[in-house]
Amino acid sequence: MRLTLHTDYALRLLMYLAIEPDRLQTIEAVAARYKISRNHLMKVAQTLVQAGVVDSIRGRGGGLRLARPADAINIGAVVRATEDG
């Protein structure tokens, strides 16, 4: 099975957020860690927020966190939400 970059980045973002589930993470920190485009990662994060997998906290001191515990997230559902077909 071949995954798009969008899905690859989504899975990387979820893994990064799962490392410290109680701490908010910024797009900038994740993009710097994986050396990927900040703009592309923002689109990925938006897809995951719409799928209900990630919570986005706006404003100063905001960031991203998992919407539910990592063991409750179905990877198949994430792949289906991020892949085109």
C-alpha cells in the first residue's frame, strides 16, 4: 500500500502528539522536528481536527493535542480520513 505525503505527515503528527499527551504542541515544533513544510503541516492538522482526532487550541499559548487517548485512535480511520480514495 502506498500512502500520500498527507497521510504520512498525519501519522507523524499523531506520533509526536502521543509522546506527551498532556502538553500542547505547536505546528512550528513538529515541522522543525520532522523537517517538513509548516504550511503543509497546517493542512494536515486541519484534516485531523475535522476528523475529530486532534484538538486545536487557538491563540497565544495554544497548540495541538490528541482529542482522545492514543490507544483509542484507530489508525485505519485516520488513513481513510486523509487518503483521497
